[in-house]
Amino acid sequence: MNRSIIPLLCSFLLLSASSASAFNITKILSQYPDYTNFNDLISKTGLASEINAKSTITLLAIPNGAIGDLTSKSNDVVKKILTTHVVLDYYDTMKLQKLKDKTIKLTTMFQESGKASNDQGFLNVTAKDNTFVFGSAVKDAQRDSKLEKSVMNQPYNISILGISQPIVTPGIDSPLAPSSAPPPKANTPKSSPPKAESPAEEEAEAPTKEDETEAPAPSKDADSPSADSRPADAQSPSSSSAEKLKISFGFFVLLASTVAAY
Ligand SMILES: *[C@@H]1O[C@H](CO)[C@@H](O)[C@H](O)[C@H]1NC(C)=O
Ligand SMILES: *[C@@H]1O[C@H](CO)[C@@H](O)[C@H](O)[C@H]1NC(C)=O
Ligand SMILES: *[C@@H]1O[C@H](CO)[C@@H](O)[C@H](O)[C@H]1NC(C)=O
């Protein structure tokens, strides 16, 4: 038993050694105090190990001062946002400078997740007069995350570029929510009258249901066939009870007269 397990264990150890991370992004970022919040988020979302599994990557790091409300968003949303900051290629400042005055499209880790629609998984970087601006490749997305500095690089495996502010990808988080909210609001006035009518109908139906439920109760006392013969008529319970009242009054008079007779 032990002899069969040992080779298995050895091959497992070898496998895990060969697939071991080329770098430890958590460890690398921990050397830069400006990016502690960013580092925390990368660990918290489990993105660190996914980044470590790559051999070629460019990380667009958000400094503590610009992290904003990223720390208060749900893990799922933060992870999606952060994966748009991980470029699946190597770009350092030297390589960016070769762009001259061009715009190029970059593929991010969000594209790999399969959750991206349209151009959500891509970034555009525009080089102009030696300044570099990153933004989502989604049409009309804001493009104002400027390259601030090269944090570190290890050609041609990992490059960490400091950017001025988070890249906003329309539709990943709140940016799309307010723009998609007005259409339902515009629809609600149209749909609310029928909705207002339907509760009224339900309310109108409810008393009749109550009448119906009340109706069977007396019908048990009275003869049930007559109560069943006219169920839909709302007046039937009142008329039948009036009849019953007449009958019972008549019966009382008859009883009283017979008692009086004795
Ligand atoms: C660097 O990247 C190359 C090519 O992608 C890869 O073969 C190599 O293993 C990587 N080196 C490290 C230390 O990750
Ligand atoms: C990466 O570095 C951090 C901090 O030094 C450490 O806690 C963690 O265990 C390391 N992860 C791996 C996979 O080595
Ligand atoms: C992004 O860059 C590509 C390549 O230059 C360009 O074709 C595309 O129009 C750009 N997208 C936006 C939204 O600017």
C-alpha cells in the first residue's frame, strides 16, 4: 500500500512543483506601500493565485489614494473589475513608448472569464505625446486612467504599471445600472395602471370569495342543492338568507300557533 502511494505522492509533488507560480504577486506588491489596498483586494478576491499562474502579465495597479469605493463593493464585483486591470501580455514603459501616437487594444483577464460581453474584456491604450491613457474598449467608455509610473517589471513576464484611477468598464458594476434603471421607470407609469387595476380586481374578487366561502357554511344548514344552483350570483347569499329568514319566521309562527293551540 505504502509503496504504491509513494510514487503517486512523488509525481504529485513534482507536478505541483512544475506548476508552481513563477512569481508571487502578493509578495511583489507588498514591497510598494502605495498599493497595499490594491494588494489586499487581489488577495481577498482570490485573484492573486490566478495572476501567479500566468507567466506573462501586465498589472495596472491602482494606488491607495484612488481605490475609492472598490473596497466596499461585493467580492464578485471587485473581482470582475480587477480582472479588467490584468492585461494578458507584457507591457512596460519602453514597449508603450514604441506605440508612438497610436491606440491599441489589449486583452484582459476578464475576457478569459467568459463573463465579458461586447468589448468588456478589452482595454484601449492611447499613446499621445509620451502620455499613456488606459480605458475600457467598450464604446463611449471613459478613458482617463493615466499611466503614472512603472512600479516594477521582470521582462518579459511581469510588469506592474501604476495608473491614476480605476478603469471603469460600462456594465460591470453600477455605471450601467443607472443608465438601465430609467427604461423600467419609464415603463412603470404604463404598466402601473394595469397593476393598480389588478389589485383592485383582486380586492373586488376577494369579497366575493369571502361571500362564496360564507355561502357554503349556511348551505350546510340549509339544503345544499339550492345553494349550488346559483353560486355565481352575488345576491344569491342575501336572497337565500332572506328566504331562510322568511321560512324560519313562518316555521316559528306555525310553531308558536301550534304551541298556543295547546
Ligand atoms: C516567462 O515567460 C516565458 C514565456 O511566456 C515563460 O516560458 C517563462 O517560464 C516565464 N518565466 C517565469 C519566471 O515565469
Ligand atoms: C505569497 O507571498 C505572501 C506574502 O509574502 C505569502 O503569505 C503567500 O503564502 C505567498 N504565496 C505563495 C503561493 O507562495
Ligand atoms: C480601441 O482601439 C481600437 C484599436 O485602435 C479601435 O479600433 C477602437 O475603435 C477603439 N475603441 C474605442 C471605443 O475607442
